[in-house]
Amino acid sequence: MAIEGKITRISGPVVFAEGLEGCGLYDVVDVGEKKLIGEIIRQNEGKATIQVYEEDTGMHIGEKVVCYSRPLSLRLGPGLVGTIYDGIQRPLKSMYEDKKGGSFLLPGQRTEPLDMEKVWHFDAGKGVDGNVIAAGSSIAPGVALGTVRETPSILHTIMVPPTIRGRVLSTFKGSGDYTIDDVIGTTELDEEIKLSHYWPVRKPRPYTDKLSVSQPLVTGLRVIDVFFPLSKGGTAAIPGGFGTGKTMTQHAIAKWCDADLIVYIGCGERGNEMTDVLTEFPEIIDPRTGRSIMERTILIANTSNMPVAAREVSLYSGITLAEYYRDMGMAVAIMADSTSRWAEALRELSGRMEEMPAEEGFPAYLPTRLASFYERAGRINSLCGREGSVSVIGAVSPPGGDFSEPVTQHTKRFIRCFWALDRDLANARHYPAIGWIDSYSEYADEVKGWWEKHDSQWATVRLEALDLLKREQRLQQIVRLIGPDALPDSERLILKVADMIKIGFLQQDQFDEIDAYCVSRKQIIILVLIMNFYKAALGVIKNGAPLVKVTSLPVCEEIVRIKSKYKNDEVDKIDQVKANLENQMGELQRLYRKVGAV
């Protein structure tokens, strides 16, 4: 039953109303004559505080507010994949095609989040008894009823909604062609089951068990996969100042990672960045399926020129969509760009409500809100008995690149993988500009077992390379004071090999057809070759060979060029470089062994 009140005060996107005694916290309301979508965020004896998710310019005191006593929810069903939504699940393409507001959203403009007329072919599945589900079959929340081919890349599982209380199907239509609003079955309690259902954005979807994270999310970026891995079901942050490549890194991960589904959230970022996603993604071919990557991508756009309140809910909308596909047994990756803009929206709304500010004006509940987002990630057993995961990668935009500001510091409390972008690397056109000194990953031990099955050298060579890069950083401080010529050859060799690691391994060209994506086996081979070069060169130098003789070997250049010379399916050809390394180093070793003997 609708409850009506009236507006008593307006403060930007925050509206105050009275007469809403029977409404609950986070209930959805229609605000004003234009029926703008809003949500109750504070309730005090019928005096409600409402955040409005649309432009409310021109609204007057005394206009009507209507509460529907239900929370803000998303409609979940076939048709989500390949669509671009705003933060409250309004399909932007459909609204543009209405031509009511041209390229702009009109206040109060509505359209269905899913295509209500499209017919989907539903294939009934089998129940727990092994028989095809039919009338009389036992059900439970989350049980898979059948499948719909949503895109050529996504097989959409139709599940019993978690809110269903009935345990037996009294009617079931079985396989056939249906729209998302057609009733395909009912329970003994007369509850209707359709191809779609609603779910509140602020409420995590239920699951059976939470599992440990043990399998890496392979991104094809060497600095991430080898040095700072992220597990499927893990959480990561990409902090960096303006122009350091946060968005570019997230785009690369979204394009190449081995997730089944990508949810990309543009929260408060520039509109041209979302335009890049819309123009680039349909043309990118998924290396696993050979089809467009948009067939496994959902986009949520709340750009900087959209109402600020909608940013606050866009992250929850994205994580809700991710959990829905996770429950089907998929590995889902969320790109949130950026959580700093989301936190700024919280700060503005908090100021409008005259709350006491905390650090740098952010509300005191900022850590709680960040936790409620990141903690919905994880690897789980769903209600239908399938293993799925949600991995969250959030970009952080600290002003001036200051990692001590509140959003970055609070984010570090809730994530276990920190990819710190370095301004100096970005200025030197080194991409991805992930610094190896400030970055870390707490998932290295968890994914060690997976890597050992693929290449047992991963753990050893990773630590050796990171240690060498740290030693190089300390030597650079000496070099700045007295120059490199004052160092012995063994230490100057460290500088040379560190450069080989930076250029030949860490630096990756997203515009290079070969180097844009690197398979796991090739990643390890490159790093092992570089470290083998270092060990062999160190031995030769100890025998008396000058550094210039070592660095002038042709194999030095060959190792650096492996990344862009050999394709991912040509890894075996790299054995020739290994043979050249052994031959050239062996010849140098024999030469200076004879010199030493003389």
C-alpha cells in the first residue's frame, strides 16, 4: 500500500519530507510531481530524509512524496549481459532510443530494465532425483530450474528466487519459449516463479559456504600474475594520481582476465572513459571464445555529470549483479572506477544532511560503507551447489597521489592486494605503472599450489626477482650521489639486470598484438631466463670478465625482445634463446677461465 507525504525542505539531492510514519529505512519513494526515484536514508517519527537519484532542479516544497514500502531493488534475469545501465538500473540505450530527451536523461524518465517483449528459449533442467523438473518436483531457494542461452558466451541459469518459501512445484510449464514476465511455475503456496525476479541492492545474496581462495585470476599482465597475484574471489585496489593509468589497467584486466563475466562500474569518472569502453569492448575478441567481449560484460555508467546521489548506489548495483551470476557458478570480476568518486558522493550527501564530518570531511561511516562493498567479494558454494566467485578490483584516486588520505588508508584495511601506481613510471611511459616497491599481494601463498602445478619455479624466481629489484633501488641511491662508475661490476650488473626485468618483463604494450596478453607459461619462462642470465653473468664476472663483455652479448637483447617476438602459442621457440644464453655464457666462461689460468 502506498504511503503519501509531502516535501518540507530541499537541499540539493537531499530532500526532507513528513507524513511517512509507516515507511522503513531504505524504502523507495517517488519524489515530487515528476516522480523522481529516491530512497529513505533517515527516518525520525515520520520525518524522512530522502536521497534523490535524479536531477531535482525546479522541485518545490509541498510537492507529494509516495512511498511503496519496498527497498531499492534490481530486476535480475536474462538480458542483463551486454547492456549499459545507470546506477539504478535504467538501460541508457533504451532511454536514448525513446528520443524524449535526446542525449540527456529527463527527470522522471522510466523504462524497463530488461526487454519485456523478447522471447527466450528455456530448457528445463533436472532435479535432485535426476529426473527432469516438472509439477510435483521438490524445490528450495536457489535450486536451478533450467537454462537460457543469454549470449553465445553466457548460459544463464534460471534459479528459484531466494525469497520463495514453498518447497514443491504445484505447476511447471517446462521447456519452451517465454518472456521474462511469463510465469513458468507456481509453488504450493501459490508463489509465482518467472524467468526474472527482484533483489535488494543493499542486501548480500545468500550462499551455502564461503570457501578459501586458492586459484589466481589470470590477467595476462606479468607484473600482476607473477609478482602481485589476485585470487578469484579476492579484493584488490589500484591507487594512483591523475594520469598514472588506473582506468587503462582496469580496461586491460577486463579485456584479458579469465573471469566468466565482467561487471564494469564507471562511478563518477569522465564520460569519455565510458565512451572508450563502449567503442572498444565490442571490437575486442575474447581469446577464450573467439567472440566479442561484450557478450560477457555488463556496464554501469554513473559519470561525473550525472546526479551525485546515484553514485552512492551504483557500487551496490554492480555487486548485486555480480552475486547473481556468481550464484550460477561463474567467476565474476568487478571493475569499480573509482571508489574515491563514490566516497566523494558520500561526503557531499553527508554534508547536505549536516552530519559531523570526520577526516578530510568524509563521514565517520566511510570505513563501514567500504567494508560493506569489499566484503561481498569471495569464493562460495551457492544455494544450487555450484562454486562461484566475485573478485573486486577498485580504483582509488587519491588527490595528488597521496596514499595517506582516508579513502586509500581505509581501503587497505579491507583488501589484500595493493597495486600502487607510480607517477615516475607513468611519466616514463612504463605501463602498467604498478610500482614493485609499494605494491603487495597477500594471496601469493594461497595461489602457490596452483602455480606449482603449472610451473614449479614460480615461487622461487618471483622472490629472487623482487629481491633483486629492491637491491637495485638501494643502489640507485648511491648512484645518484657518486655515479655508477664507482660501483663494482657485480653491483653494476644488478642495475643492468633490473633494467632487463623492467623493460623485458614488467613493461607491457597493450597496443602490441603479441605483448598485450601473456600466457602464464611464457611469463615464467621470460623471468627465469633473466634470472639465469644474472646468475651466469655473476659467475663470469667473478672469474674476471668485465661487465661490458657480459652486457654486449647478443643474448641480452634477445631476452628483452622475447615478450613481443614470440606469440603465446610459440613458447617452445624460446628454447633457442635459452640455448643461445648457455652457449654465449659458456664461451665467455671458458675464455676467462683460461685467462685466469695463465
